[in-house]
Amino acid sequence: MKSFIGKAAFAGLLALGAGAASAGVTVNYVESEKFADLPFAPWERKEVLDDLAAYFGELGKKLPAGQDLAVDVTEIDLAGREVPGRAGRDLRILNGGADWPMMTLRYTLSANGQVVSKGEAKLSDMMYLNRSNRMTDGERLRYEKRMIEEWFNKTILQKAS
């Protein structure tokens, strides 16, 4: 049993830098070990990256049939700042100061194998605590997800039509 768990954990760590694909969306994390602000523990980093990739995939379901989006995430700075916590798990403190979420990415939108649009984007939400959010307080990464969704709707869906 230990051998299986060890192999599964190792496979998960290898997949961490490789990215994820879902519903017409491929997400690749470029040198994720150098990102400005992700949890320190490898399993927590993997959780965050997997959660964000899944959210990109969820948004990708809005793309018209035959369209695909490839995203290379080159930087992530999550909302808030981490401080040491108890029981080996750090706490993320959100104060609304200079701790807003940011993400840098490159994207390519294609339809039936032909490039429709490509570019680079730097996402940020300086007012992340002062705006309404349709996601609940318990939603993990709700500020980052709102930021990604706003970019997706404004940039990708406008070009996908």
C-alpha cells in the first residue's frame, strides 16, 4: 500500500509542472516552482494549480464547438499573504492592501486547428476585497477565479464568437 501511495504522489508531482487539459482547454504551468506566491508544501501547490486548471477547463465549456484554448501560465501571485500557521499548514491573510491577486499568461485560441487569436495577458484585481463576488466565502481561490473569469469573458469569448 505504501508503495502505491508513494508512486501516486510521485506521479502527481511530475504532473504539477506539466499542466492539465479539459474541455477544449489546455493549461501549462511554465516553471511553476518559480512562481511568486504559491503554498510552500508541494501537495498544497499541486492543489492550487490543479484547482486553477480545472477552473480554466470549466470556463472552456463556454467555447463554441471546435474551438480550443491553450494557456501557458508564467506567473501566479495569489490574493493575500501567507503566514506560518499551526499544524504545519500556513494561513493566508487577506488585508486588501498591496496583496491583490495577479497572474501572467500567454494564450492561443484556435478553431478547427487554425489560430484565431493569441497574445499575452497580465491579470490583476487591485480591488479584490471591495467588489462583489458571485462565489461563496468557502470557495477556494474565489478572487483568482473571478479575475480569470473576467479576463476569459472579456478577451476569449469576445474573440471566440
